[in-house]
Amino acid sequence: MKPNEMLYRNPETGVLEFADTTHVPAKALAWQRDPMSGAIQEKPVEFASNSQLSILRIADPVLTSLVQGFSNTSLIGDKLCTPVRMAKETGRFPAFGKEAFVIRGDLKRGIGGKVARMSTQSGYVTMSLSEYALGFGVENRELNDWAGTPDQLVNSRMLQTTDNIALYREYLQATLLTTYTNYASTHYASGASKAWATTGDPIHDFDDMRDTVIKYNGRRPNKAWFNPAAWTLFKHNSAVLNRIKYGGSNIDPAMVTQQMAAALLEVDEVLVGYAVYGTPSANGSDGGAKKSALTMGYLWEKANSSCAGLCIVGTGGGIEPAFAYTWERQNSPVVESWYDNATKSTMYDYEHFFDPAVTLNTAGAILYSIA
């Protein structure tokens, strides 16, 4: 790379190319994010022709598309706290009471009689989003010595950045679900005496939790979850194995799977939180090469070492009865890039607006400190 060159994304081909900063081609500055809608749009020609704008931040449509489609297979938070898109960073959503469960005595109408009216709750839930952002830089000298294409280097760092934000999102969701005080007082209990490791009956315990959720909400919980410690106790429990063995299943009881557990627990899906995280063993350590190693652990055991639960999961409308949702802004996440002359580097900033929140604390149940 020459001293007066910059790296930019060609929006026509999606490939990283070099351009002279003293004479920037129009296509180098052909994209920007609309400040009102957040959509990625082409810049007017008069802006693109100004070479001084080559150092300003522009939205990268290819990397934005990449991060919006990327997912980590070990993450389960979005399957339990369904994402709901919001047009702005703050919004109101209607809150409904339990009027539909009342057995009314005025529904039968005679000729000429008045139609009974339901008095509905007119409350609302307010939700505000937080911005989570992380960036990285690619110096010109790195590109000069890089054996592969510029896209390979940028994309590999971009996926690491995306994975880090996604892991923090999972951390927020896992903390929300494994903290038993987030549930109604009648919907959590200690599992210390449930004896899953010996003579306990986990399926019976889940039956009790399911009945509690149904009585408060009029619908069945459709998903169950475990952190790894609780899942290990469940799949090795003798009562669970005997239920499979003597229930007529042709599957080896030693091969307890999440799909099999879903049938036993009468839910659509069973999820186990296997996402891992690292704790630095020394100041400034991030697990990089030639740095102090991280102490690794399961993210879903961070707030509670052994727990499991049931919950009602919504489909994404945001107003259905559900234990939790993950609210996120439309046109998010977005990747923006800009050139830093001081360090001779192209900088990439990843930003995502979201926050998970409990929306109905009776729509889930949890056993914590299971032994």
C-alpha cells in the first residue's frame, strides 16, 4: 500500500480495493447510513466527489450484511428471549391483564338486551435500548505482509468482533433467565433437596413447574432449558433413564438427547446453554497469543451453577404473554468504516442496539442450586 492510498469497499463488487486519497473515485464513497431510518443508501454525487470525505465514517453494506446473518451455534438466548424489532431506541407496548380468564355471568343476551362490555387494562410497558459497540483496525503494513486477500483479514476480525458482542448478548439473556428473583415468588424453588444426582425425579419436578405456569397464564410453557451442570444431572438420573427404558422406547437409555427430553417434558424444544466465556488470569490479558491464559467456564453457569426451567416463548410480536423478549432496533447491527490518517489504518466499528427484558414473570419457572 502506498502512503496516499486508502482501503475501501467497492459497493458494486463487494471487494476491498485501494484508492488514492488525493483522487477518490465516486464508488469509494457511494454509501451512507440515513440518520432518520438507519437504512444504508447511496451518497449524492456531489458528496462522493469531495476527496476530503474519504476519511469520514461510512456504512459498509457488505460487512453489515455479513454480521446480520452471522450466528454462533452454541448460543440459545434468542430462542428463549425472542427478538422484537423496534423502530426507535425507546417505545411503548400495551400491557394486558387477565380479563379473558374471568367466568362472566352477563354474556347471555336476550332480545333487545345490551351487549356486555369487557373492561380492559389500558397500561403499557416502556422499553429503552442500549448501544453495544466494538471496533478494530487494519493497518496498511499488516495488509502489505498479509498472505491472503484483504477481505480474508478484515472478515476474520469482523467475525471475532461480532462473536464478542453476541456473547455479551447471551450473557445478558442467561443472567436474566438464571436469576431466580426475576421470576414470580411462586415460580422458583431451590433444587438442593430434589436429589437429581440420586433418587430424585426430574420429570415430576418439571410437571410441577409446568402446572404452576399454566395456572397463572392459561397456556403451556413451550420450551425448557438447562445449564450444563443441571443437564448432566438430568440425563444421568435413574428415574429419567427408567422412564425411557420401561416406557417402550427403542432408544438406548444411555443416549438421552435434547429431542428425547422435549418429548418427556412435553415441550416443543429443550435447550442447553453450552456457550463458554473466559476470565482473565492477569491484568490486560485477553487470551491472545503469548498472553496469560483465560480461565474458561460455561456462561449459563455464571449466575447460577446448576439450574433449569420452563418458559413461555413468544413468536416475536412483543405483546404476546411470554417470560422475556430481546428488544432490538431496526437496521441494527451496522458496521461503519473510516480511515485514520494518524495510524494509517482503516477502522471498523460494529454497533448493535438491544436489551433483553422480563415481560411476564409468571410465564416461567425455575429450579436453582440443583443437586
